[in-house]
Amino acid sequence: MDLDGWLSRFSVVATGDLASPAARSLIAFVTRYAAELASFVEARHGESGDLVILDFRTGRPQASAYPIRPTERIGIRFAAADAMPLVYMLREDFPDTPHQQLAIEGAPRAICIDDRLWAEARLTWTPAELVHRILNWFSRAARGELHDARQPLDPLMIGSPLSFLISRDVVARAADLDLVGVVESEDRQMLRVMPVQQVQARIEDIEPLCLVAYRIPPENMQRLTFAPDNLGSLADMLAQRGIDLFTDLRNRFSGWLGEVKPPAWRINSRFAVIVEMPIIAPDGAQQDGTDLRAFISDQSVGTIAVALGVAMEAAKEEGSKVGYVKPLVPAPVNDEAVRGITAQSAEIHYEFDRTLAAQLAGRGAVDERKAVMVGGGAIGSHVADCLVREGRFLWTVIDHDRLLPHNVARHTGRGPEVTKRKAAMVAQAISDTLDSTAPVGRAIAANVMTGCEAREEIDQALANADLVIDATASVLAARYLSDHAATARRASVFFNPAGESAVLLAEPADRSLTLRDLEAQYLGMVAREEGLSGHLAAPAGTYAYTGACRAITNQIPEARIMTLSGLVSYGLGAAVDHDVAVIRVWSMSGAGAVTVHEAEPAPVETFQAGTWRVSIDRALLERITALRNARLPDETGGVLTGLVDIPAQSIHLVDAAPAPADSVGTAGGFVRGSAGVQGYLDDVLQRTGGQVRYVGEWHSHPTRAGTRPSATDLIQIDWLATLFDMDTLPALMLIAGDRDARIILADRQAVPLGPGAEDGVPQASGGNR
């Protein structure tokens, strides 16, 4: 590798001539705040972007797993605003280690400091984080731990063994369809009834059928005490329940024979009657459910029409194309003939449709809301499989990914479907599960955020949806969906990294809380509850399914995936049947015990300060008020933690810590101590998987003092501004008083964006200097 030749592609330039703001910010940070870690050497610019060269002190111990020097020269290349910075090792003999990028030929070795996708990593990217990740890479390399890189897983029918399987829609239109019964069993006793146009079976397995269906209303229903065995006794039974079978059949058959082209298929098919009856108990009480009965004759419709007096047999050479003609004057019903036509009873089953699914799930009505599920992976495929079996939703599945061999371990897909699009597979499985005249599931094989070729189709699906389900396990996608202009209610379902817990976040029906709001409150619960201390910890076991840096998956048994998916599916179904928001975590122990953690979603108030938005929930305001009241008449305070989205310029406050033990609070002022603060912040960062961080300070004012910042507060704001400038973030201060809490961000007034809090409840309000 010709290092000098590679560097010659970049010309040395002044810092101010660099094209990348991120590159300039890195140089400023290193120069001002990180001189003990790195020394700025020079800046370069070329067609491939900006290159910042540093001499980096690696902190290498005496016994290092790889020959890393105490100081290594590195080059950090910023190719474009939407590309992850690449870290190159600028010595030709730098050792080959795990967790390096696949660099192009002729380029220096490039280390992989971040195993996240850049689109997700840039949500929290700062110069300080970049330097920290480089230092962490060297530290892990020296200890030989680079291999830990992970990638974010019926009543019994009487007298006959014959059974029919039939669609509810076919029953409703039976008299107008050309139907067949397709043999579905070796003993030829089970027939699936369908339109002849849909049949692909062998001719010897097809039984032509003509069906007529009747529904007996509950008020006319009497308990069935025997099964008719001929057409005459069937007519008698139906007559007792308000149905005149012979009159109806005479009219139907006469109409068919009178058509210009009589339906030959129906007239020459075996005839069957389906009766749908409410179930009646022996005491006459109506029960839940429906008694479905089928009665099939051994004669054709034409033969029965002759017995009913509305047809005559005719040879085809006499002008009949079906073997029967309509007489000029109908004859009376031949009672002896109709009672000689057998009516063999048969068990009948409706195909598994939305109505049957809802009934079997114990739900009173079908759910025809339009649901868009983004993500057809492990949790998405299982959740869809569960909910469609409850008769829920008309589905659109959005996912650009394909099923790979390792996915089969915990996906509803099977081996023969490997390489197929997950969206198409899940949508097809949904449609195959339910009997329906139209597909119940459709697929959009595209990335919901970047699928330019399907942008219009994706946005239209989201706009038409009643519910959007995020099943991507991506923070970036969940926030994208939360911010999308569609009006549909959102929900998010995902597993924790170790696959030991499933999480459900469901917005309220009015969307007064968004997925972003619920994400912050969920992480607050994770940070506070001891039972969730390891909830977002990295998994103990991983599997590399290719040699790529991020091609790592977690080791999670399918039994656990199915169990947790079932729990979250049940919770999601229950949540969307009500209007309130839900934050719930199901955690499963090694022995199979399940613990549920819940947080009561609290209303959120949002404030604008310049281009930034700050959100705080009412429960946090109440906790701050309680901390203040406990120390009155003295002032108190502590650090604030929150969820930061730098591209969106958004801060969700998550928690407020009580005053450290070495703080000094009096009736006239407060000096926040430092005892335990770093440990607290490290613990919050670890518990929340690196998502919740220090964002500012809070303190209280005495009774009747208001929340306008004092001269001391102004000095602290300046100090915070200097501190947060290192991370290119605005300084945040919250002042709690008797009636409100004032938020000051980046030396700007924070203006409420929504309606204020209800009377009697503390609310945050705008502040200014």
C-alpha cells in the first residue's frame, strides 16, 4: 500500500477551506477540549472529501493484543453530509485486526468504530462521540476484544361422514355460481366447494354441485330433533321454521330453465341445500354460535325440477341443450317423487374467514381497519400471523429486505422462501390465512424512508391507514413514522437486544402523544426501574452469518420469539381496541416466567426555542415539583437527562436527578454538588443502551420567587453554553417555582407549542433572559 500516493489525492488546505462542517467541528473540538487525547496535524481536501489528520494517543497498555503504538497517526475522512466518517490508520504496517472496514485497494486500513448504520448513528453524532469511539476501538483492540462487535431478531352431523368446506361468500352467492366439490381426503368424504373456474384438481376428484342456502332467523328457530333424509322431509323441517322450500326451488329452477342460455352446469349437477340455524339449547334458550347443516341429494337439479313440476325431460335432438325444458304450464309437486329423492346430511365447515376468526378469538365483530406494518422481520411476521388469525385488519406490509437462511430460525418464513422479499412473503401468508374474495395483505417491497421508486405508493398507504405498526426494530424508522404527515394512530413493537423482552408502545387514538414521546417515557422507565436494569444490555451470544462487519445476529430461540410475539400481539390488539396510550414491557426469565413492566403515559408539553424543540411530560414535572417541595424553604436542583435527536433538533427530557449529597441549598441559593453525578449519568447511559444522556441542569426557586432567572442563573446558563458547545448542543436549564417550571434553551425563550396543562397541575412555561 502506497500511503504517500493515497495522501497525494488530498491537498493540504486551511481549516476554514474544508467543505465539511463536521470536519471543521472535529478540529475545533480536538484543539480546544481534547488536546490530551489527540493533536491536530493538518487538514486536506480532495475529490473524495475532507481529511482531518490527527496524532491520536491510544492509551495502549504494555501488554497489547496487537502491535498498536502509544500514538497512532489517523486520518478521518468526511466524504459527504449523509455518509459516516471513515477512520484510516496512516501507517503502512498497521496490524490486521478484527473490526476493520473493507477498504478499497491502495487505501490505508480503516477501522470500524461504529457498528450502527450511519443513518441511525448520526442522530446523536458529535465530535466528542467520534473521539470517544476511536479511543474505545483502540482500548478494545489492545485487550483483544474487537471480536465482540455486534449487530443490533361443531356439532356432529347425523347419519353421514360427508363433510363440506365452503366459503361464506360462496354460500351467499351459491345459486348464481357454477360450483364443484373437490375431493380433499383419501376416503373421499371431504369436499371443498368452490367455483369451477378456480379448480385445478384432477377430473376424477371433482363433483359438480348446485347449492342453495337458507338462513333461519332466531325468532323462527326450533330445536332440531331429527335430520331429514329426503327432500320432502327437508321441506317439512324448513316449513316449521318459516321457509317454503318447494315454492322457492320451483321459482329458481323455472327461472334458470327460462333463460336464453340455461345454466347447463347447474341444472345437471347434484343438488344440495345448506341451512344456517341458530343453536338452541334443550330448554329453548339460544346459544352462541351457528349450526350449519348441509343436505345433498343423489339426483341432479333437472331431476328434482321434474319432481317439482317445473321441468320436463327432453332429448337434446328435440332442442334442449341441457336435457330439460320448461313446460308451458307448471305441474303440481309430485309428493311421492320428492320423498323418494334422498337428502344425505353432511357436516359443513365455513372456510377460515374474518368473521370466523373474530368469533374464535372471542371478539364481537370483525376488524376491517387498514393497518400498515413497516417491517416484516421476526417480530413483524409473528405479530401479523397472530393478529390476522383474530380477524384483524386489512394489511399492507412495507419492507425492502429479503429472507436469508439465518432468518428462518425465527421468522414465519420457511426454507423454500429464502431470498424472497419479506414484505411479499408476510403479505401472502396473511392472504393465505383468511378466506376472502380480495387479498387481505398486500406488499410494498421498499424502504419506508428511502424507497424513492415507491415513495408515492408508501405515502398513499400511510395516508389511507387507520393504524401504522412499526416493527422495524429501528430507532430511525420509528421516529420517521412518528413524524410522518399521515393521521393514522401509530404503534411500535420490538424485542430488546438480548431477545428476553418484548416492548409495546401505542399512541392514544387522538395522537396527543407520539411515538417519540412514548420512546422517551419508555426509556425513563428503563432508567428508573430496578427490574429493567439490564433490559437494553448487549446480548451475551451472537452469530456472524457472513464475514461482513455488521453481519451479526443474536442467538435467540424461536420458542422465546413466539412467546414474546404472542404477548405483544395480544397487548397490541387490546391497545388498539381502546383510545389510551400504552407503554408495556414483557420480560421472560430463563424458566419461562413473565414479568410485566408498565408506565402510565403522561401528557407532554412541547416548547420551541429557536430551531430546537424541547418536550417534557407532566409526570416528570410532578417529580421535579415533589423534589422541590421536599427541600423547601431551601432551593434544590440536579442534572437533567434526555433523549437528543440532533438532525431533528429535538430534546425529550427523560428524568431529573435529586441534588447530590454534597450540594449546598439555602433559601437564597443553590450550588449543585458533584458527588455521585458521573456514576448516575453513566448508569443512565448504560441502562438506556447509550440513548439517554446529560442535557442540562434544573434547580428550584423559593416560595413566591417566581421562575425568572436570577443573576446567578444567568452565569450558570453561560457556563452551560460553554460546556455544551463542546458537543455542538444548546445549553438547557429548567427552573421550578410555585406554579410553573421555566425552560431556557440556548439563551432563548422556550415558547409553548400546545395547550397548557390543566388547572392545578404544574406546567412548564416560556422563559427569557
